[in-house]
Amino acid sequence: MTTECSEASIRLGSILGDVNSSITNEARLFSPGNVPKVVLAPMAGVTNAPFRRLCRRYGGGLYVSEMISARAVVEGNLKTMKLTQFAEDESPRSLQLAAVDPKIVGEAIRKLIDVEGIDHFDLNLGCPVRKVTRNGGGSALPYKRKLLRSVLASAVEAAGEIPVTIKFRVGIDEDHSTYLDTGAIAADVGIAAVALHGRTAAQFYSGTADWSTIAKLRDAVPAEIPVYGNGDIWEAADALAMVEQTGCDGVVIGRGCLGRPWLFAHLEAAFAGEELPEFPRTSEVVLLMAEHAMELVAWFGDYKGVREFRKHTAWYLKGYPLGGELRRRLGMIESLDELDDLLADVPDVALPEENRRVARGHTKGPQVVALPEHWLDDPYDDLIANPEGDSAASGG
């Protein structure tokens, strides 16, 4: 299976287009001449080193780790430190932190620079998940403007010449919009770039992203600070439309690349004004699935690697006309051999055009956002709701 997949990856790369990263290490990331057009969004349990490697093969861009708890880094939590590791060939090394305490985020950044040699830090201000927001983290944090300023300033100071960016949402809900203030504070303290998901935390992943908020943010933030848009980019045409409609400098790709790391080849071609590669048939997709599974096993070990891959099976085959029984069995695999046997039975079919934008990943919402008690009373205090609140963030 290993030899087969090595040869398969070469064939698949030929079909989907092997492209080199457009990012150089000669200039500071996000400085003029080194602004990536495409960024992989941090996704818990997804954007680990094996997945980043697959995505990087297909297009130039910046590939960010999954969300990491700053406090867990400072405390040296073994599970968290495993998440901070990068493959030897990864460059630049981009890592996202979740933090609620200015002191802790500074300590975490200094430690990661020394231990992992990070080239770029992103701060999570957009996670809408209950276990994060109820402690004042993620998309809850920007409501506290003074605390937000302290967290961002501490991160920028600790990082020194290493760029710090932020990813955030429109606000907690329609009545508590924070994105314009967040952009202004970010610009004031020296954040290198900002990325906006055009949904509120209350929307979760329901409805449609409001791209007009991205346009307003682009107008409000100084021109020298790149603004990225995120939300509802399922294929390359969506990315072009977002840039055209909002004037943003680039796009952040989240759920759109689940099961489709080859989307980055399409994005590379689209932004270059070139013809897009063909959408892969299942005969090509299964080769990539096998390779991805082996990469996960090599990184995490047999037991965890196979189980980590289970969720990916549904995403890879989403939209292809295949039977439900095959999907069910793939989602319960216990070994690479079992995966190999099942993939051998996948018929060779094309992806119907009407299924190219089919949603993958989270679709839940709307929700009532879980917040610390009295969180909304004063948007300008700097009270940390729970000093250990970001401990729940890693992989969440």
C-alpha cells in the first residue's frame, strides 16, 4: 500500500497540479510583496501536520495549525505540545493560539519561538464553541475592548519581528457587533493582518456569511494592513467573488477544503487567471484518501491515526453518487488494511456539477452564545472571566 500510494500521489499531483508556495521567507510575512492570497483556516482536529502537508502540495498559501491553548503551552501539557509540532519540511511555520490572559499569551509566544521556531502567530478571536466562549475566549473576547487590546499588545510585543495576525467574527450576535472596533484596536497595536468570518457567534455555522462586513472592515482598516475574508468559500469561483465584492486582500479557507485539499490547486489557478484543473473523479480521490490515512498513522500511531481519519472519509466522498452503506463502513474503519479493502470497492464516478458547492463540516446553528456571567455589562473593562479559560481551547 505504501509504494502504491507514493506512486499514486505523483499521479494525483500531476492531475491536480503541483505548485510551489508563493510565500518567500526573504520578506516578513504580510509585508509588501509577501502577502499570501490564500490561508488555511485553523480547524480543530483537522489542520494537523499531515493535512497541512497535503494542502501545501496543491497550492501556494499559508497553512496554519489547529487552535492551541496558550496556557497549556506555558504549562507544558504533553498533548498540547504535540499539536504544536511541525513537519521538518514545513515553512513557514504558522500557529494559532487561543488566550484570555495578556501575560500568558506573551509567555506562550516566547516559549514557542524558542522551542518550535514559529514564523507566524495567529490569535483566535472567532471560535463560537460553548466551552471556549463561556470562559471569555474565542468570539466572546472582542466584546471586552480593553482586555482585547491588552491581549493583542502583549502578543505583538512578545513576538518581536514575527508577525501576529487575528481571526475573528462579526460579533457575539446582531446586537453586539464588535468587528470594526476589533480591526481598529488591531491596527493600533501592530497586528500584521486581520481576517473576518462574516458570521456572528450566534449564527455558529448557519445561514450565509455576510460578505458586506468584510468590505466595511477593508474600508475601515489602514490600507497597509491586509484584510482577509472567510465564510462560504466552497470552490474557487467563490473566492474570486469574495475578493471582487469586498476588496479584501485574500481569503481564508475553512470548511471548503475538508475532503478537498486539492481546492488549493483550483485557488492557485483562479487567482493566476488560469484554467482550473478538472474536479477529480473518485478513482483519484481514493488515492489521496489512502495517502492521508497513512500520513496520519505515521504522525499519531496506528490507533489514533486511523480514528482521526474516520471523519475525513465522509468529507472526501461528499457529493459523489455513492451508497450509504459504503460511507457507513468507511466511517468505522479499524485499520489501514480495512480502509484499503473498502477503497478498492469505490466505483469510478465523477463529481456532479451541482454538488461542487455542497457544504462540508459544521452546519449547526443558530445558537445562544454561552458567556461568562455579566459579560455584557461593560464592554470596556479588562476583567478576565476565567484566568484558566483558554485551557479548554486546544483541539476544540
